[in-house]
Amino acid sequence: MLEAAACLSSRGFYFQEVVSLKLLIKGKKMSISTLSYSLSQRLVHWVMAALILFNLLFADDMHKLWRVVRTGGSPSTDQIAAANLHAYVGIAVLCLAIVRLVLRLALGAPEAPAEEPPLSRLAAKIAHATFYLLFFAMPLSGIAAYYFGVRSAADLHADPMKVLMWVLIVGHVAAVLVHQFYWKTALVQRMTRG
């Protein structure tokens, strides 16, 4: 089994990425799962995390621009540049979300650690699904607001979606810390070292 995985890995599949590979051995289906995410999945994860945090932390310039435009004023070139940067970072997040989804569908994900209780597994699945929803909904609502002037999209983007993203990030970090220090699983290594 491991020889088949190493062979596939050396032929273009990512190293340590024989994810959910189905083998027929003695007429029985067997599955080989990786213990970590692929290098490409880890890179996309961390780049997206940095871009999302940047946009969450530096969204005030976009709000300032909206206030100036709504009151009939003329935004400064700095305000326009900052708002454009926020928009371009959001578009980059959307593009990376597409790449991330394709990688997830193609390569899968490691199984949850055995030490994780069933309720926590369910919470993790719901949180990850909500993350993926927001990876698409936030940039698309931002595009609708900024480029097409859809006020309701701006309200959703700036308030409930932003708050939900912060809640998910805090919950995600807390869950990682629980895995690392309470359950003592190798969860952190799956997204850092591989």
C-alpha cells in the first residue's frame, strides 16, 4: 500500500498527498489518507488568512470612502487608493477561494483526530462550511457594493458577514489551541509543517 502511495506521489501527485486514494487489495476497497494538507493547500490557507486579516483590520478606509460619496463629497486620491487596495485584496481572496475549493475537492482533507469528540467534529464541519461560504460571499458582496453600488450588499458585507468572519476566526484559533494543548493532537502540524 505504501509503495503505491510513494509511486503515485513521485509521478506528479503532491508529496504526502495521496488523499482518499481507493485501492483494491484482495478484492477489498482500502483507503489511504494523508496525515496533513498538501503544500499547495497549506500555502493557499496561509495566504488567504493573511489577506482576510488585512482586509478585516484595514476596512475603515472603505467606510470613509462610502461616507464621503454618500454625503456628496469628493474622495481624496488616498481614500480611493485605499478603497481600491481593499477591493483588490478581496478579489484576490475570491480567486484563492476558487483555487482552495478545487484543491479541497481534488485532494480532500485529513480525517479529524480520533481524540476529537463527535460534537466538536460536527462544530468543526459547520465552521469550515461557513468559512467556505464567507470566502465567496464576502468578496462577491464587496464587489456588488463597490463596483455596482448595491447598498444592501454593502450592509451585509460590512456588518453581519464581517462579525461572523471574526467569530469564526476566534473560534478556529481557540479550537486549534484546544487541540494542541488539551487533546494534544498533531492538528497544528497538518497546516504548518505537513
